Amino acid sequence: RFVLETLVQHGAPEGILVDGAPHLGTDNLVRLLRNMRNDLRSLGGEVRFGAKVTDLHIEDGIAKGVNVQYNRAIERGTSVPEHPQDGTELILGDAVVLATGHSA
């Protein structure tokens, strides 16, 4: 129920809360995902388009970051991000979330 309520908060149709087989609808998906990305960013998260994870950065058996290689994929309606000249980067953080998406 929490997941469905979260989806509704970000723009999914309220009918998914009562439907036996909830469906988001393709026409709602772009707005829903944009709202979720904006919410993550407002909380300090980062969403990087065109960043292919090439390796996990492990320290003492714990994932501390990822090595990425960039391509030209960009998010519509945003400025083109600056990437290192060689197209690769080590991103370190307190947590590593692998969210591959449907096109990985």
C-alpha cells in the first residue's frame, strides 16, 4: 500500500489504490518519473543519465562508490551536465543505489 500511495503522491492515478490489478498508464509514466526524480533531488539525491556503471568501488568489503562511463544521453528539459574529458568518473558516496531502469 505504501508504494501505491507514493506513486499517487507523484502523479499516478488514484484508481491504483483500489484496482485489483493496478496500472499506471504509459501516458502518466513520464510525469510520474519526472516528479520522483525532482523529489529525490530535493532530498539531496542525484540522478545521472547516460552513466554506465563499469565497476563497483569496494573498500573493506563495502560498496563505497561506482566507476562510471558516460555517453551522450541527457534528461529532457535540463542543461547538459559537464563530464570529465575522458568520459569516466569515480563517484563516491555514503550509499550506492543501483537503479538500472528499463533500458539498461
